[in-house]
Amino acid sequence: MDRDWARLGAALRAAREDLGLGQRDVADRIGVTRNALRNIEIGMISRVTPTVREYTRIVGWAEGSIDAVLSGSEPTREAVPPDEPATVTVDSPEELPMRIQAALASGGPVLDTAVINLPGEDGEDSEAQMVIVVKGRTGNATPEQIRRALLQWEKAEAQIRRSGG
């Protein structure tokens, strides 16, 4: 089967631009150089890497979109933008482990959330996911302190995703 890497790169670039994101924005979030991102966008790749998978997550593509685009079809967008905070819904808080209950009950605002597929066999995603809730410290944080905390989280998230969860 012919895989059109230039088509994949062009589709990713178009999706990034549609979201108003710059190359540097996406590269920083993934944890790669702008040049590495440019290489993806011009099709200078020959396989699907964790970086490519993370790029598709950032632009909101659904599972299977990479293969669809490589085969000449269109990507599918996720129903919910990937970077919007998730809502935890449980019948009762008692369903969560006690240490999670305690952490969620402690003061401080929820700054972000992430759901990361854990690696399975042969580098494929497993059926398990990791849910991360990023909370700020208690007290009144300044906008600058919150911005710094979110930047630290973006770096940590990129490292977690690169390591496969």
C-alpha cells in the first residue's frame, strides 16, 4: 500500500493553521524542535512516530485518522477538543481511590487535565488510560504564577507522552 507522507504532513499543517497554532507552539507542546515539526509537515518522514501521534492529538484528530490520510481519505476530528478539561463523572466520590479523593478535595484550582493512552504490546496503545488532573497550589496565585505552572505542566506532559505514558 502506498502511503502519502506529504499528504499527511500537509493535512497536519492545515489542521494546525485552522486552530491558529504556530509551528513553534506545537513543537514546544510536543517537546521537539521547530525543524522536526517542519519535516513532518513537508512529508520528510517514513513512519508514524510518537511525535506524529502527539501532533494528531494536539490538532484534535480521532484514532485512525493517520491511516485514513495516508490512504487518501480525510481525518476525523474528535468530538471534544483534546485540550479542554475533562469532566470527571462518577456516581459518587467514594468510587475513586482515597488518595485521589483527598487530592481532589485539597485546595487549589484545577489547571488542566489529560487522558493518555498507556502503551500496550509492540508499542500499540493498550486498553488502559492514565488520567491526570493538574492542580494549582492553595491560595491566591497570580496570573504569572499560573502561567508558569501551566508551562511546567506542558513540559512534563510532553515527556510523559514521549515515554509512552
